[in-house]
Amino acid sequence: MMTLPALDSPVRSLFERLEPLNGATPDMPAIGRLLTDFAQDTEYLAHHIDRVRDRSGAAPIHAPERGPRLLIVHRLEGQMGAIHSHKVWIAIAPIVGTETHRQYEVRSETGTKAKLEMIEERRMDPGSVVTFTPPHDVHAHGHVSGAGNPAYILVFAGDNQVTFEREEYDSRSGVCTVLGPGNGGRWVDS
């Protein structure tokens, strides 16, 4: 049983409902539904949106040193995140706005170069969710210019990704950079 610090009631309920779903093989469809339901509580989440405001960034809602965590994330018009891996399970759901999610498969690697293939691109609006687990966790997400208003999204993670060695890829050259523990990587794909 996970120990939860003093949390707002909706967040406490979310993590209590997560616990039986988060075993050795997490129930990702159920975790996705759990997050989608939580993302629809726009009245409760309004004060978290206000914490991010109209800047590009992330703010923790519940982010222990280790274990499942929940963040609110916002990127500005036309800002797409760098292609990266997490090494933990992830669920992403918009609260408001439109988010684009791109899933990639690493087809081959030679030295520091990788051949990436986009296997899925989804426009996500409130009520939608995407989930994935390693090793199929190479993705990018953010806002595509002209695709609605930039979203405020929830990112639900099975653990603290920056405690693991992960990969980040340059979308144009395919260059792979290994991100050591503590390295959050690039926020925006430049």
C-alpha cells in the first residue's frame, strides 16, 4: 500500500483508485480511463491550470521522489516536445485544448544515430487519452500550429522518469542523446 501525504481529496482519490491497477503489469486501459475521468474535473483542475498560466512548462500536482506522480503540462502555440523515452508507464489526457501525440518506433541504431518511424499521430481533445509502457514509450507531444488552442494536459507516470537513463532523439538528424539520471532533456524540439 502506498503512503500518501496530505493531498487534496480528488488527488487522494485518484491515487487510491490507481493502487490496485499499478501492479507488476499495470492495467493501462483502466489507468487511462481513471486519468480521463480525473481530467474532466475542470472545476477542481482550474487552480492547477492557473499555476501554469500562459507559459510553457510543467507543474507537479503530486510528485514524490519515487513512485507514481501526476503533473500538469502546457506548451505554447506550435511548441512540440523533443522525441524521448520515459522508461516508466505513462498516461496523457488533455483537460482543455488540443494536444498532438506522436508515437515512434526505433527501427535501427548505429552509434549515436537512430532511424525513427512515426507509427501514430493523434490529435487529442478533452475526453481522450494515450497510454504506453516501455519499451514502446518513444514519443513526442505538444501543440501543432493551427490545430486548435494549446492544451493543458495531465501526465500520469508510474515513477520519476528522471531517475532512469533515457533517450532523446533529434527529429531531423536522428541523433540519439542518452539522458543520464537527473537530466530532464529538452522541453521543446528546436
